[in-house]
Amino acid sequence: MYAHGGRRTRAERDAATVEIGYALVSAAFAAAVLFGAVAGPAFLFDLPGAVATVLLRLGTAVAPVVFMARVISVLVRFRQSAQPSQPGRTNPDS
């Protein structure tokens, strides 16, 4: 992944920055959608107090887990799709 004996090129740093931004934005979106799906009925409908509380707490507990899982999965996939160790070789069979 590193060129020139361990130093990152500008393009590699830019690619990592873009991938981190994508991971954070997509994770925030996924967490917000999940929170809305789980806790939304508590805001939209006149539910009994205990049910509304359970939905809000469940949404609040699950959303950060989804956020972290999304960030980790995007960044791990990015790291695994790094450039081949031998420049010019894109296929292990070549």
C-alpha cells in the first residue's frame, strides 16, 4: 500500500481521506435510518408510555452499534482492496 519505502503518496493519502469521509457519512445515514425505523413510531403514534420508552431506548442502543459496524466494514474493505504489492500486476495469475 505504501510507495517509496513506506511513505504514502499524495494520491494514497487522498484516497484514504475520501474513504474515511465516505465511511463516516454512510454510517451516520445508516444509523439515522435505523433509529428512525425503530424509534419513529414512538414519535408518530400515541403509544403507551412503556412501549414508547422501549422503542426509544432500543433505537438509541442499536444506532451506535450500526454506526460503528458500518465504519469498520467500509474501512476494512478499503484496506483489503489496496494496490497490489508489485506495480503493474493486477491479477495474481499474471
